[in-house]
Amino acid sequence: MKKINLVIAVIIAAAGFTSCIGSKEAYDKAKLSGFVATQTKQIIKETEEAKAPGVDLSKMIQETNTEVKALDGEMTQAQAEIDKLEAGLAKVEKLEAEAKAEFERSNVTSVFFALSSSTLTAEAMQELYRWKSGLDRAGSQFNYNVVVYASADKSGSAKTNEILRNKRAESVKKFLVSLGVNVAKISVVTTQPSYTVANNLDRRAVVGVTVNK
């Protein structure tokens, strides 16, 4: 029975090639891709041994084929369900990515400084308060960090501007902490290039959020 089961398994795997390996002559003519010579000879041997009196090999093959077709049908149905679930998951992931991107776009603000100053003006503090209030209303669904990008114009030397950018970033960071932002969630970036000599667009700090992936 063990040998017959082996033959049936080979019939399923070979998918139609069983008739080609029923004899030594057939083996010599057969060109079955994926089978080495020793494996094919063993299949022939097992097939011949299975042809014993009282063994209806053709009936067993037919029954096995029926079972295989039933399994194929179940697998096809299962794969269809999997494909449906994966399509739904891909749609959810896309919507989630869009929501995160919109959250980041919607929670950005800028505050401006006087020439060579790192002190927050009343208007700057008011804007940061407004920004923090909006973030509190919208941010509960996301795990995010706050990023402060500080800039300076070209009126000072490279070293002076580097110091000034760091001071401006720290001023904003300190005020955000006073508003309740966790200091561990705030990072600063002070490598922005300067574009103008005396323009308040370069004397600013931009505050935004990045959603953790």
C-alpha cells in the first residue's frame, strides 16, 4: 500500500506524465523536465510493482484525480478570499498613508524674529499657542514628533548665523515645552541655507510634525 501511495503522489506531481513512464522503453523515450534518471527509474519500478493482481490502479488514479480537483476548487476559492482581503488591506493602507500625509501638511506653522534676535515676539508666541491647540485637537490618532527648523539671513557670518539658528530653535523648543509638548518628542534642525541679506523670510523658525511610521 505504501508503494501504491507513492505512485499516486507521483501521478499528482507529474500531472499527466504517468502514461509516459509505464515501461523501460517509455522511460528511454521520455524527456520529463525536473526528473533525474535515477528518480525516473525508481518511479518505473514502483509503477510496475503496483500492477499486482487485485490492484485496480486505474480506479485509484481516477479517485485521486477527483480528490485533487476538489482540493483545487477549495484552494481557488481560498485564494480568491485572500486576494479580496489583500485588496482591502492595500486600500486601508493607502488611506492611512494619505491621512498621515495630510496631518503633516496641516500642522505646519512659521514664526519670525527681529534682526539678529532669538527672542520670541508676542505674535510668535500667539501663533505657537494657536498651532499647539490645533495639534491637540487633531493629533490623538497619530504617534508623531515635532520638528523645529530654524533659519537666519546672510547679514551675519557663518559662525554667527549658526549660533543664532540654534538660539532661535531653542527659544521655540522651550516655549513649546511650556505649552505641554513633551521635550523628548521635539527635535531641531539648524542647517537651512540663507537666501537673503536682510529679509525676515530668512529670520524664521518653521514648526512641523512627522508621523512615526
